[in-house]
Amino acid sequence: MTSKPAFPGMNPYLERPDLWPEVHYGLISGLMRTLNPILTPKYRAAVDKRVYLDALLVGIPDTAVLQQRLGGNSPRTATTISTTVVRQPVLSQPERVGVPMLEEVTEYFLEIRAIATRKVITVIEILSPKNKRLGEGRSRYLKKRQTLLNSQTHLVEIDLLRTGDSMPVQGGRQASYQILVSRADERPAAERYPFDLREPIPIFALPLTIADQEPAIDLAAVLERAYEEAALDLAIDYSQPPEPPVSAVDGAWLATLG
């Protein structure tokens, strides 16, 4: 395996579907550990979760298993016994398909809560792949998002995934990634930080109440700590292209980072 390139911003290898749950949890827990020394004793950052059932396609075709079950290339036969004749009809050969099953999905997010009143001041969401494609995950998230936007709670929405459908906003430029800071007292206006693969991850202020000094969130530093704590360098081969794939132009650029 080659060493980790010097990415100026987001590491696209962390978007790999099987690694993203670890990255997501590392970011949420890392933000909690980063913020609590700053926020206490007035506030505290608490991890919460939502749990739902979503469809999962199982039964991926496996040629080897299929051939084994059918006795190699020989057609499957069945014996029908009658009092007058014995027949061995050849069964029709089936195709292998997947069937939808339900899986339990857990998505973690962060709440900034006032100690005295237990009021939720700010919610920090880091989007998952299920939030960005059609299905129960997106429906659940969009419903919660709209509830927050209609409330007096601030919303920080972090999207570090290039694929899928971005969350709806009005205006702004196209970008691979974005951080949305929606302050309750400024809606419908919001602060959006768009950035692409070759740009640094923006530093933004965490909204609290008007009387508070807002801490600056260095998400890149939190992401780097999550990477190191999970030993993700041992799970990534940087000599291979990232998954999901980048454009040919970005792929050539990644090869120059070394």
C-alpha cells in the first residue's frame, strides 16, 4: 500500500461505502469531545440517534453457488413415480435474483443542549449515503430537517459525500461538498460553505445564542483525528482509485499528490 497523499481538503477514499460508517461515527464523537471542553458548563454536546427500518437488497447472484446447486452444467432433474411409468422431467433452470429485506439503520447526530433548561440549541447532522438517495433514510431525514427549519433550533448540516442528491437549498454554486449553517433567527437565509475536492474544508462558527461567543469548528482537524483513531490507513490502498470514483481530471490530479 502507498502512503496517504497530502489532500488539501476532503479525503475521497473515506467516502467508500464500507468505511463511511466508521468515518461518520468518528466525526460525531470527535466533535463531541472537541466541543464539550469549550461549551461547558453552560452547554454540552450530546450524541443522539435515530433508528429506522430501510430496504436492503439481498440475494446477490453467485455463479459458483448456482453451478454447485445445479450440479455443474447438468440440468436439475426430478423423478415422478406413477403406477405405469417412471419419468425424469428436466426442471426449468431459474435465474438468481435479489429480494428486498428490511435492515435496522442507526444514524448518529449531535445536539448542543443548554444545561439549565435542557433545551436543544443546535443540531449537527453529518449526512449518510441513505440520506442522499431515495428511500426511508432520505424521507426520515427530510422530515426531521423541515421540522428543525420550522423551529427555533439552529441546524448545521455537513455533507462530505460526492454521490447522491444534495439537500435542497435555493441559490449557491454547484459543489461536491457543502456545510450548511442555518441560524434560527436568520431563516430563510442561511450560510453555505461549498467546496470541491481540491479545496480545503471550510472552518465555520457554531451557532449558539446571541449572547454567546461562537466557537470555530475546524472540521478538517476532527476528520484527521477520526482517521488516525480508527487506523483507517490500514484499510485503504492509495495505489488504487477511490470509491466512489472521481472524474478523470481529478483522478489525474490525485496521482500528482504523492
